[in-house]
Amino acid sequence: MTPPTPPLAPTDLRKLIVLIAASAVDMIGFAIVLPLLPFYAEALDATPATIGWIIASFSIAQLISAPLWGRVSDRYGRRPALLIGLSASAVAYVAFGLANTVTLLFLSRIIQGAGGGTTGVAQAYVADSIPAADRARALGWLSAATSLGVMIGPVVGSLAAHWGRAAPGFVAAALCVANVIFAWRYLPESRRFGEGPPAARKPIWHAAWQVFRRPGTPVARLVWIYAVGMLAFTCLTSVLPLFLGAEYGVTEKTIGYFFLYVGALSLVMRSVFLGPIIKRIGELGAMRTGGACLVVGLLLYPAVSTLWGLALIIPFVPIGTALLFPSTTALMSRAADKSELGTVMGSAQTFAGLARVIAPILATRAFQDYGHNWPFYMAAATVALASVLAFRLGPVSDPQPAGT
């Protein structure tokens, strides 16, 4: 019989609550502008393929910055890296609000992507603060904060769009400035410096290179599962506004309500059901179940022809992602060397960033050249591949400390 998990220390719980609050506000700003981007770009005469490159530019910047932020957080602490990333988002949203050319849209995405490389830092913050047995649930709470942002942000953006094209960007920037002030005041450092022997200095790309060099190790296989799942999910999100606009007549003033529905489902799943599911079937089981749900949802998107039918199949995707991503990240935090945890998490975000670069380019090109349904079939095929990797993965445990 598994012994009960001890409750979190009050100081660790407070740190986690502040991080979750800051992440939620950050995602609200992100979600205000993201669903509007394809509509704004189309108004500036951008083709679907060009829109794919605009979306991908965020991930190119994130791809480059993620391992750098991971190393900075390992050396100087999680808090400084997170504060700089939040500040970069505010600058990016101002650029979005002022954008009257496709070039400025590219610039806003690049700035935001460079700051968005701190996603792995936030995950490392959780791993610093939460015991391994509770980590998947805590990461689920963190991802629930992003779901809350996805739920609220698009509606705010759609409402702000009634005040003019610049309003959503400026509203998002104001939220980010307030968030930086809040995090500066209330977010403490989570890194416990001086614990254990110092790690040998390795090249910053070492962890990413090890994923290629030793793809059969638990960490590498989990990174591949995370990245392939992200590729599929980003294929969906990249073309969803275009798909809904072409098939159902959705505009920038109504797209927010679809994201509200998806975000609400994801929030409930991650904050209420994820913990009990993890306790019943474990992180491995949750990861595998999530992959299966995601495949089903992606295949069913093009199979319906009414909004009511769409409302019935949409839940498969937020359920799938709520199970797949937090479980994979928690397993990764178990398998990683604790002295390199921030670097490993940053490396995972590098591969996720690479997936986010490739996905919108492929998905929007397929949407433009082959038909509106093809991006969904491509995404389902990639998740099926991730599911194969997940079923071939054995139990994952914390590595033994050096010298034991």
C-alpha cells in the first residue's frame, strides 16, 4: 500500500500559488492577441502560408531562447528569468497594438517568443518547490492557469476589438505590466542554492544534443513525446481560426467564445479531474490516455458539419492535452538530474519550440493547398506516433544522487 503523500510546506504552497497567479495573467495577455492574429494578418493581405510563418516566428525565438533561460535560471535563479520574460511580453503586445504592417506583426511575435522561452523555467520552479509524488498534480494546476488564460483572454480580445484594432494589444500590455509588478513584489526565489555537490559545467546545448545522441533514455523519450504531441496540438491551434472562419463564418469579434469553451473545459479537467486520474492510473497511464483522446478529437474535427456537432467533439482535445502534457513533464522532472533540471526543462521547451515552428508552416500550407481538413489528419497522425512512444516507455523514477 502506498503511504499517504505529506502535505506541502506552507512556504512552498505560497510560492506555487503566486506562480500560478502570475502564469494565469501572463496567459490572459497571450490569449488576448493569439486568436486575433490570423484575422489581423488577413486584413493586411497576408496569405494563410504567410500567417503560418508569423505564428512560427514566435516559436523560432522561443526555440533559441529556451535553453538560455534554463541555464540562466540554474545559475542565477528562477525569479530573475521569469521577471524578464514577463517584461518582454509587455513590449511585444505594444508592438502588436501598433502593427499596421505584416513586418510589425512578425516583430511582435519575435519579441514575445524570446520572452516566452521561460516556460521551462516555470516548470523547473514547480519542480524546485513540490515533492515528486505531487509534481504532476502541481504541474496540472500550473497548466490549469494557462487554461484559465485561454478561457478569459480571447473573450477580452474579442470585446476589445470593438474599440479598435489597437485596443487588444494595449489591454494585453497593461495586464503584463501589472503582472510584472505583482511578481516582483510577491514571487520569491524557489532555487535552493548550495544543495548537493556543484554540477559540472556542460555546454548549454548539451541536454538538447543528448536527446538526439541517446534517444532511448527516459528523458530523451519523454522529450520526444512532449515535442511530437506539441507538434500536433500546434497544427490544430494554427489553423483553427482560419478553419472556423472558412467553415462557420467566425470573425475576430466572435472567435473568443470558442476559446472560452475550450479553456473552460481544459480548466476543469486540469484543476479538478487531473489529480484523481493520476492517482488512479498513474502518470504513465494518464499520458497514454491523453494521447488517445487527442487522436480521436483531431480525427473528428473535420467529420462534423454543424456547430452543435463541433461542440460535442471539441472536448476530446482539451481532455487529451490536460492528460498528456502535465504527465509527460512530471515524468521528465523525475528522470532528470536535479542539478540540471532547469536546463533539461529548457531543452524540452526547445524541442517543443521546434515543433511549434514546423507545425504552423505545415498546417497552414496544407490548409491553403490541399484543403481545410488536411491539417487535422496530419496532426492526428503525429499524435499517434507520440502514443506509440508513450506505450513503449517503462516506469520512470528519480535518478540516484551522484556518489551513491
